[in-house]
Amino acid sequence: MKYRKASDVLPDELLREVQKYVSGEALYFPRRQRERRQWGEGTGARVYYKERNGEIREKYARGAAVEALADEYGLSVESIRKIVYG
């Protein structure tokens, strides 16, 4: 997360108003709802896990055992079951 100096971004009047409530502390302003990205979109994690889970489902469909898949992917048996049956 990139920090920006409030006085460089906010108009003076708004800055003074915010300082009435909090001064000298860091604030987090979340994105507006329509600008939010879903989990993993910025890092590529969403695509990675979708592809990995697809591979797991394919291997299971071809007869791979849940325990073997858990060992291969470093996941718990329960996690593999959630991927395969979910």
C-alpha cells in the first residue's frame, strides 16, 4: 500500500475538518465499492488457484486417490475433498 501525504491530496478545509477527529495518525480509506477488485486479482493468485484446482479435479477424475493428491500438492486430505466435491 502506498502512503500519500494528506496535505498533498485533500483541500485545506477538508484536511482541517479531518484533523478535528484524528491528527498525526495513519488512516485507511477503502476503495469505493465499484472500484474494488476481487481477492487475488492484483497478484494473480485467483488464476493460479483456479488452474491448480482444475488440475486436481482432472487427476481425481482420472482415478488419482485423494491421499496421493494431498501429498502431491501439499494440502490436507480435507482440502482436496473440498476442491473435488465442492
